[in-house]
Amino acid sequence: MEAGGARSKQIWTPAGAYRAGRATPPPLRETVERAVRAMAGDRSWVAELSGGLDSAIVAAALSDGQRRRVTAWVNHYVDQPEGDERTYARAVGDRLGFSLTEVRRNALLIDEARLARTAEGFRPAVNDLDLTYNDDIADRIDASGAWGSLTGQGGDAVFFQMPTPLIALDEIRERGLRARASVIHRTARWTRRSVWPHAWWSAWRDHRRSRAGWDHPWLTDLRGVPPAKALQISVLAFCQTFQGPAGRSRRGPCFNPLLSQPVMEAGLAWSSVELTRGGRDRAAVRAAFSDVLPSSLIARRSKGELGVFYGEAVSARLDFLRDYLLGGALAEAGLIRPGLDELLVRETLLWRGGFQKVLGLALTEAWLRCWTERLRRRRA
């Protein structure tokens, strides 16, 4: 590749890891435990425990001594039932022998001053989408003297949480005439898609259309990669935004051990069929950690959802956001697409979603204002 007139060479790709490891996939549990323990070391941490599977796996992968050095196991919850996962988080704490710090979310702070604090990085701080959440973790790092924070982010992609009929196509692509009809049947039940060929053709066609818009160095070489595995790689590429700066990482490093290279390579080496065997998301890693995590969590099929909370939080600040975005630097530069004013309506946000786009634009607006002002002062 050419970058700024200098020659650069890409030395690692997820597709390469898939091709190199598929013959002998590494053991998931051993790989996760080694990565988590190496990253945690002998430092103290604030650890996030959402009540979901991935953060619980990180907690279980730590050694007993490392768990004792965690200064707070933090669970954030909201009043909406779908955003309250304390039952599962408490069960993990009881099983592993620690108490939970439960934090009730009241609101999401969105104002010009807080947005400006996100804006000094090289890129827009898309990992700072939940401003209040990150501020709370940062304050707990300061108060406890912890070195940084640990999360379970990225596990959905690495261990394959995405329900897609493409999994059955991977079975056919990788096994040919030896493809198992049971995989096709279970995938159809999981995704609620027909087993008739036209349903799979439709899924493949939609997948090919989406790939036309993929633009990331990890997605340029997908030779020999079946469709569900390619989807996984695209999600892993997006997950790298979790490695970016956020309010909490300005007080101490934020480590996402499930997005470390050894863990990603393990998830890539396993086929999508085996990662989801039996028509179950993250089935392989559930089995790997089934003896150290509560059975209620291993069997859980639901997933926490904060869409209503975020929708209400953004809708409460629509007057500010409308002026901030429609009268800001992005709009002045002609970078706001038509239709944003229609999205900035309470009913639209609550019923159709779109809060992520609004918050992402607000973070980008803050970043552009910051660097435009810096350039103006430099020229002056």
C-alpha cells in the first residue's frame, strides 16, 4: 500500500488468521484466560460487569488474585426492564465471590462543554458515545486509585453473536457434499428464516450488496472466506472503534481483552458453524466456560437493550442538538445530508431509532469545531 508517498505493508489480516488457523483452531478457554490474565497483570482495575455473557467471561478468566485486585465491579442499569441486567450480574458475583457496585442511570449528559472534552483526539471520539457512562467509570478509577478499566467489549463479534442464515452457507462452503442438514435446519430455526433455497439466495444477495460498501484494510482480502465468516470480520473491523479514546481512558487505560490479537485469532480460526453449534449464539464459548459461570447466564437467550433509554435521553436534548448540528460546522461545510431535521423529532427517535447517528454526528461536530478553531488560531 502507498501512504503519503511512503510504502507500507499490511502484516496481518483477519482473513489470513482464518486461513492459517482453521485446520487446528486453538482452545477458546485457554486462549481467553491467557490473554485476560496477561493484560490484567498485577494492577488494580475497575471492571465492568453488564450482566451479559462477554463481561462475565472476562471476570471468570481472571485469576483469584486478580479478581481481588479489582476495586469495583460496576453494573449500570436503567429503569426499563430490558436495560436492567442486575439479576445476571449478581449471579456472576455470587459464583465468583465478589460484590457488585450497582449504578442507576438517570440521564445522559449532552451539552456543548461535555462534547468539547471529547474533541481533542486525532479522530472523532466515537467510543465516547455514552458520555455519562464513561464519566462514571473515570470517576471510579480516580476515587479508587485503579490503574484503568476492564471491559468485555468485542465478545459479540469474536464469539459470533450475530443471527444470520449465512452460517448455513458457511457449512456448505466449508464441507461441500458433507454439509450437515441439521446445521441448515437449526440455523433456520434460530434466524426464523425458511429452509427453502430462495431464502438463502436472498440472504446471500443482501450480503453481497452490503460488501460493496465495505471500506477497511481488513476487508480487502477475503479470498476463500465464506460469507458468515466475512460478516464476522466486518463486525470485528467496526469493533476497533472500542479501542479509541473515551472519557474513561483519559483517566486510565481501557483494556478490551476479548479484542486482543490472540483472542480474535482464536475466534477467527473457529468456523461460524462451530461457534454457533446447535443454532445458538456464542455456543462454543458458553460451553467452554459453563463450569465457572452461573447456569442462568449460560442458558440466557435475551440480551440487554438500552435503545429506549438512549432515545429518551437524546429526545430530551433535541432543542440543543438541533441548533448544534443544523447550525454548526458540519452544516456549514455541506456535510449534513438532507433529512437530518426529520430525524431530530422525538417520535422518530423513540419509535424508529437513530440516536446513535445523532450522537455520532454530535461527537463529529465537536471534533470539527475543535480543530477548525485550532487552525484558525494558528493562522492568526
